[in-house]
Amino acid sequence: MFRRGQELASDLVVAQKLQMLSSTYTFPDSHRLTSYTALKVGLEREFVDTYDLSALIAEASRVRTFGRGRALTFYLRLLQESYTVGDQKSASRMLLPGVRFSQRQWDNPIRPRSGYSYDLEVRGGGPAFGSSVGLVQALGGASAVFPLAWRLTLMTRVQGAVTAKKNPLADVPASLRFFAGGDQSVRGYSYQSLGPRDASGAVVGGGDLLVGSLELDRAIGKNWGAAVFYDAGNAFN
């Protein structure tokens, strides 16, 4: 855009359980192209077995990269959300400042045999800043790959989160609650199908999360492999 290296990107997602329309305008730094400021606005609707939500999201973020694969992000997110979880139907508004640090270091970005990555994030909001709910959340995730003999690879993964809140969980928007299950969480269970239940037995999500995985892969040829894995974890309060 404007021959300044700025970028406007718009995305449309239409899927069975997720519909999303968003636009992001990016201003790269003049001295470091991998560092940038971004402005994003989007609409999102998600329908899964445990909840339905419709959300308007506006976010301003500042990303600074340094070293090899390391990035520090500061953001301010406005979230206007209507949601149904179990028998509860509600709406909320959140103004969430947050900070995230991440690092990626792989020997191969497509099919790594060694390396690691991790993300650490803290976000929160309260009525004094225009939010419907007062809470602070800390989130973290890490994965590592270790090469073994006979073309074997050990993959490990852990993900966790904790929530400190003044309001009951019923007042927390669905998108800020934690659920487990799905191919990026606890495999063998449906997407977002694990978590605390209400009196009727419906999964309503939790304020905390802990998920882990061990996977042993055996390369077969150049582009194939076979794996055995064990996943465990859940959302809870």
C-alpha cells in the first residue's frame, strides 16, 4: 500500500463450525521488516457442541522481533461478544490489554527433527477499564522435538492456563473460557468437548487448563511417517 511496504490483508473463512471475516493493516518498521504495528478488525461466529458465540473484535498490536525466532507482542483488544453456553445466554464487552512472548527454533520449519517453541502470555481487564468482567489470565504453551535412532523422533507438547477473576465463571465470555479436546489438544475427543459441567451435564468450560502429549514418530520415506501418541488433560476450575 502507498509504496511504503504497508500491507492490507482481508480474510474470509466459511466452515461448518466457524465463520470469520477480518481485515488487518500492517505498518512495518523502517529499519526492521520483521517488526511491525498492526490494526485488525473482524467478525466471528463459532458453533460447536459446547457453545455458540458471535463476536466483534478490534485489536491494535505492536510486534518487536529480536534474536533468532523471538518476538514480543503488546496488544489492546476490544471484544464485544454474545454467547450461549449450556443453558446460559449472555453478552459481554471486554477491553483486554496483553503481552505475549514467543520463540521458535527448529532445524526444519516443514518437518522438524529437533528444536523447540514456546509462548507465554498475560492478559486481563476490569470494569474500571470498560470491561464487563474483571479477570487476569496467564497462558503458556511449549513443544519440543528430539531426534532418536532408527529415524525415530520424540515430540512433546504441553499447554496450560490459569484465570484469576472477581466474577463467577458464568459471567466470563465463552471465548475467554478454556475447553479441551480436538486434534490440537486431547485427541480422541471432539473439539472443545472437555471441561467442567453444569447441573444439567452440559460442558461450560473452565478457568484453568492443563494438556500434555507424548508422540513417537517413525519416518517412512521422504514424505510419510507413522506415529503412536498419548494425550492427557482437561479444563477445570
